[in-house]
Amino acid sequence: MPLTAERKKSLRSLGHNLKPVVTVAGKGLTEGVMEEVERALEDHELIKVKLMVADRELRHQVVGELCEKSGAELVQEIGKVALIFRAADKPKARTSNLLR
């Protein structure tokens, strides 16, 4: 179910103070990167991803592919940082960025 504009706004405010937990570099979306994204989304639900890709169009494609592969939704993309969200099956109160 797509995020509503109001929900995205609240997620953006929560994500404002977050630091990137995953970095996508020159090799792109490798298996290791995808495993780390999966772990981070399961633990935190809302994460920032830093993209070390110079070309804007390629960066946008990588973010789209990342969201598609992980089942997450793009909340915001500013420059080389993307904020993505995927609700966890069983949110963990100690690690979830939404429950803190």
C-alpha cells in the first residue's frame, strides 16, 4: 500500500536526524549490500542510504531498484541520500526508529 502524503511527511520528520546506515558504492547493489539493507529495514524500519554514484539518473535508477528488491518505499531522495521505509513484521521497540 503506497504511503500517503501525510505519512511521508511524518516519516521525513523522523528521518531528519538519522545517519545513513548503508552505503552503496561503485559496485552497486551487491548481495552484501542487499543483505545489509534487509537487516537494517527489519531492525529499524526507516533508514537512510548513502549513494556514492556521481550520475543523477543512475543514482535515481539505483534507488528504484533498491526499493523494488527490498520491498521498501522511497520516502525522500535528496542529493546522494535516500530515506526508505518498510514496516517490519514484528517491530522491535529497542531498535525501531518509529517506536523510539
